[in-house]
Amino acid sequence: MTTATAPRSARPSRPARTLAGPLTLVVFAAITWWAASDEFGIDFDIGGLLSNLTRGADILAEFWPPDLTVLPRTIGPMLETLQMAVIASVIGCAVALPVAFLASRVTTPNTVAYVFDRAILSVVRALPDVLYALVFVAALSIGPLPGILALILFNIAVVAKLLSETVDGVDPGPLEATRAAGANRIQTVRWAVLPQVLPNYVAYSLYAFELNIRASAILGIVGAGGIGNLINETRRFFQYDKLMVVVIEIFLLVIIVEWISIWLRRRLV
Amino acid sequence: MTASDPTAVTGRPSPPGQTTKRIATLLLALVVVGAVLTVDVEIERLIDLPAALAQIFSRMFLDPAPEWSYFGDALSAMLESVQIAWLGTIIGAFLSFPLAFFGAKNITSGLVSNVIRQILNAIRAIPEIIVAVVVFIPMVGLGAYSGTLAIGVHSIGTLGKLSAEVIEGIDSGPVEAARAAGGRPLQIQRWGVLPQVLPEIVAFWLYRFEINIRASAILGAVGAGGVGEALVQSLVYRRFDRAGMLIIVIIVITILIDTASGWMRRRIIEGGDRPSRGDLVEQPERADVELRPFASSGAARMDTDVG
């Protein structure tokens, strides 16, 4: 072969041209056309938007200045949002721990249990929290209870998914050591796996709490308790200046919880 | 080692201090107990809970069975959600892409990147359903159009942040090479930065699309289009058979798209069977960046919204 003796300074050969690139672009364009078209899609018209930018201006103007007289009324729902997030995080993360161990090959060699657990997890993950809340509100009527249940499912899905991936990657050394010392499966998990993944588990739980705050703030829109309830009320009566107060509060709550959570996570991991 | 040596390791190391841990546990326990005791949930409702859940489950999926004649309508409602998510993701990707360059510390000055990052964080903190209610429904009215725009705007936050982090993780070699060859600022970005970051950023777009499908499914709750609207209607009119059908369709379509998109992301990041980037250039220090969003470690997937 001459290439073997070719000088190092020679350019590398161009990668072979394939159809994959252009084909991807064609598929991308086709899906976009399908989604934006009047006939099959949602009739997306960017020109219309730009020429209509001022259309909602008078409504948007009603948001300002925020009407602070609504502030006392927001305290109760705001606390309820926090309560829902705290309770759902604790229950959801506790349930997620065994579920995560069942969803990893490392801790669950039994194929049936493993496949079953993962299938359930991906089904649970496919439905968003607000849809769970809708269904639970229909079953249990309004209030924080359906909201808490929806958040619990959402937590299990998130934490178990992240944690099972961490369990997949644990150092096998301690596993072998405990097994060699005669530990059964549960003892192995307790003494070889859990200590390795505990910091991650706490970090994921904090992260889930952060997501819960965001979620529980909007669950009230479908009647599942918390501050979202006020979004609906003020919106229904076109009290946009009051709605603005609620939005600002949610914004601040989310930002503050995120700061605290990131600070704690940095200390942990 | 003799006993007289004071530094000798004589036995077990002393256990690490427990004080902070105990205080933290106590505080957490107080908060949780406080929340449980004060939350507005009557105990009778908790007792009825299993029966109520079993009943709605049975009315949605078993008796009567999901209404198959409704399948077509359910599917087209879900496809509208997919369309909203797709177009919303494109808007988010398109607008976040330039912002990500301005938000990367190694591309612009510290001040500019800080300001951009704070703006992106602020956008991220407002859920899309609120963006829809507060901005776009008043502006363009009810319907899928508002939902698309809301998802697009919210996506700018996460996509911009994650893309900026990818750009901050690049190897500075190609940038220096492009500069040394006399590249103008834009050419340096095009040939020094873009080829390094594009695969990961495109993978983020796909991942965001998966998340946006879930987001667009709930936008119907405020009248911003998609399958959520149909679900609200069916539940309001107690048509649980239809609700069951809708839920089945949502789950199946979501899982199908997740699977396809996940496969594409893996191909984009790891390459197909052709030699990948990694074979051509040694990049040991990139290992942690590669791990960040997609590989098996979940730690950093956290940086994106799972929800």
C-alpha cells in the first residue's frame, strides 16, 4: 500500500459523501411543512404574527402596573404550592429508590422484573404531570390531593430514571466484595450500591423538588391546588393586573428555590 | 510502627462529624411534618382514594372499553400536539442558537455572557403554560398558534443555556488555528467553533423536542391547542372511555417519538459505523463534556428540564 508510506503532511482523505445528510434535510423540511401547513397542520403563519404584533398590545398593557392588593390572597395558595411540592417530593423520592434498583441490571438480574419495571417507568414518564392532575381531579374532585398524586408519579418517573442510570455505572468492586463475604441480594444493594449512589440520589431528589415547585405552581390551572388556581380565577375575570402579581410570585419562587437547590447540590456531589 | 508514634494509624478512622447532618435531617423532618399536618387533605378522602382510583381506571380502560371509533380523532388531536412541539422547538432552536454564542464566556466578554445567561435563566423560570396565558393568548388568541409560540419562547431558555455550556467546553485549538490563518470573527465561529459544537447542540434540540411533546400535551388545558383540550373536554363531559383512548394514544405516540429521537441522538453523538470524531482527534479532556447530557450518567441530564 502506498498510503502507508505517504508523508504525514498529506491531507486526510475527504469522508465519503453519503445520502444521509441531504435525506435528513428533506425529511426535516417535510415534517416542518406538514406541521405548519394550513391543510394538515396548525396553519402557522409567521408573517401574520409580525404584521399583527400590536394586536394584543392593549391587552398586554393591562398587565401593568401589577395590582398589589391581591397579595394577601396569594399567601395561602402559595403555601399550598410549597406543601404539595414538599409532600410529593418526599413520598415520590422514597418510592423511586426501590423502583430505580429494579430498573438497573446491576441490582436486578431477573429479566422479568427488570423489563417489567422499565416498561412501567416509560409509560409513567410518557404522560405529563398536568394530564395526571386532570385525571385525578376527575376522580377525586378539586383540591391539593390530586395535585400531590400527580406530582408523586412525576417524581417517581424522573428520579427513578436518573438514579437507575447512576446505578448502571457503579463501581463493581464493592459488589464483588459484599458478594464474596456472603451477602444476599438486598444486603449487596444496601452495603455496596447504596453508599455509592447516595450523593446522586440526594442531588436528584433536590432537582425533583425544584421541578415540583414549577409543576405545583401550575397544577392549580386544572383545579389541583396551589397558586395556579389563582391564575385561572384572575384570568377568567380578565384581572390581568392581578394575574401579573401571581406570575411574578411564581417567577421569584422558582428562581429562589433553584438557587438554593443548586447551592446544596454543589455541596453534595 | 510503634505505639509511641503519635501519628501511627492505630485503629479505625474516627467517624466524620455528624452535627451538620443531624441538624439538616431535623430541619427537613420538621418541614415535612409541618407540611403534612397543615395541608388541606381530609383523611376520609385518603381512605376513599384506592377505590376512587380503581373506579376511574376501570371506567377509562375496562368498562366500557376504550372507544375505538374515537381513535382517529384522538390521533389527530395528539398529532396537533406533535406539530406544536416540532414548530415550537424549531423556533426555540433558531432563536437560542445565536444567543448561545453570545452567552458563552469564551466567545464574548464576561459582562455580555453574564447578561445573556441571566436572561436565559429568567426565560427558563417561567413555565410555557404561563407564557401562553400571559403573553400569547392575549396577543394571538386561543389555539395551537399561541401554544407553539409559548413553547418556542420557553425553549430558548434551556436550549440557550445548554448550547452555551457546550460552546464553553470546546477545544481552543481550532479557534486559534482559524485566527492564525487570518479568519474574520464570523469565520472563526464558522470553522473553529461550529464543527465542534453542532452535533451536541443538535442532539439537545432533539431532546428538547421530546420534552416539548409533553409540554404541548398540557397546553390544551388553557386552550392553547393540542391533545390536552380534547382530554379536558372528555373529562368534563364524563366520557371516560374517550379519555382512556386519548391517554393510550398519548402514551404510545410519546414513547414512539422518544425511541426514534433517542436513537437519532445516539447516532449524532456517537456516530454511525463510520469512524467518529473521536477516532480522528484525541480529546481526552472532552470526556466530561461528552458525558454531560446524554451518556449513561444522569447527573447532567438534570440540567435540562425533564418535566
